Amino acid sequence: MSRIFVIANQKGGVGKTTTTVNLAAALAMHGKRTLLVDLDPQGNATMGSGINKRTLEGSVYQVLIGAAAAANVSRHSDAGYDVLPANRELAGAEVELVGLENRETRLKQALEATGDAYDFILIDCPPSLSMLTLNGFCAAHGVIIPMQCEYYALEGLADLVNTIKRVHANFNTNLRVIGLLRVMFDARVTLANQVSAQLEQHFGDKVFRTVIPRNVRLAEAPSYGKPGVVFDPSSKGSRAYLAFGAELIERVETLIR
Ligand code: ADP
Ligand code: MG
């Protein structure tokens, strides 16, 4: 059975897409069959996987409205995983879904139809709790929360955890927080270390051991249409995402046992 994880945080620019793309590539490098689902109309995860969002024949939009199967619009990325791509067309789905039956569980049904094809499915969400994000939450077994160790991070986290609880109660009793991932971490900043310590105190082993450092190679990679771990595997940021992939595989195996 595939393990389906949604990478979520209602804030923009916190590293969701960077995490999804690099984790997908890291899991592929670790030998896992992986599908990345781009649920953001900006299509950054699509482009960052080397797939041109402007020349798509089909996207996750057709899948959500029931006009295509995921297997028929998925594309293979040179980085070793498949991508269910997105572009601006997806912005329209927000409105169209409202008129459709089972509007929250359309992605869930579409991913169930992929059967045993993947070990991992990762869903990249837009910032905000929209109908698209709700589809991501309803389709997933767990949430991975990337966060920067800043002053307001804990406040935002409380909102997100409440949202996840509401989705759990109303739509998807399988949903749980898999873990919090500290990203863009700068160990020279005192506040970052303080917030990081607070996270460990409050959330214990829900905080992933791996910390993703701020690293310019990760930010440069998308302009080459590659995940950082493929673009420059030896950089500090890439090594961290590879370690994170291994940690997630280990955590998932202990969850299932
Ligand atoms: P989101 O998807 O949450 O909006 P992104 O993954 O697009 O966030 O990241 C926002 C910006 O920060 C991007 O320009 C990205 O390249 C950069 N970025 C993300 N993670 C890192 C990192 N660890 N080090 C340096 N830059 C990063
Ligand atoms: Mg993004």
C-alpha cells in the first residue's frame, strides 16, 4: 500500500515545495517508487521537477474534476519519481469543485486508483486552507510540517494543528501529524536555536531529528529544473534532505509495525 503524506503549512515561503521536491527525489534515490502530486496552481513543484507547466497535456486539474485518471496525466521526472503536475488551470478547480459530489475526497479517490504503483505519494499544497488543501488532507495518512524556527512559528503551528484536528474529526480519521521538520535553519541565530529547543520540548519525538540548513544550492536548483539533491548532491542542504528521506522511511516502518 502506498503511504500518502501531505506537506502542509498555511504560510507561504516556508519551504513546502522545496521539501516536497527534495524528499521525492531522496525517496527515489533510496529506491522507493514515489509520486509527487502538485496541488498548487503556481506549479512550482512541477517546474522544480523539470516538467514544463506551460506545455502540459493534462494536469491534476483534470483528475480532480474526474476528466482523467492520475496514471494518464502523470509524467516521469528525470529526478527518478513521477509527477502529477499542476499549472494555473488548477485555480479554477477551487470554484468547480464546489458544485461536484464528494468535493473533498476527489483526490483521495484518484490516488486510490493508482493501487500498488507507489511506495510513497507526496502532496505539495498551496499556502492557505483551500478546497485544494482540504483534498490533500483527505487523501493523506499523515502531515509533514516544514517550519522555520522564528518567533511567530509556534503561533502558526497551533492554528495548523487545530485545522488538522478538525479535518481528522470531520473527514479523515486516518490523518495524523507525522512530524515537524525544521527547515532553512541557521545555527548562528540565537532565536532559531531557542525556538528549535522549544519545539523539541513541546512536541518531543514528533520533531524530526534531521534539520535542513539554509543553503543557497537548494534555492538555485529550481532554476535548473532539478531538485537540490540531484543538482548538487554533496551540498549541505542536499545531504540533509537525503538524511531526512532515510529518517522518514525509518519512521514510517515503525508506525506500521
Ligand atoms: P513554499 O512552498 O512554502 O512557499 P518554497 O519551498 O517555495 O516555500 O521556499 C521559499 C523560498 O525559499 C524559495 O525561494 C526556496 O528556494 C527558498 N528555500 C527553501 N528552502 C531553503 C533552504 N533550506 N535554504 C535556502 N533557501 C531555501
Ligand atoms: Mg510552494
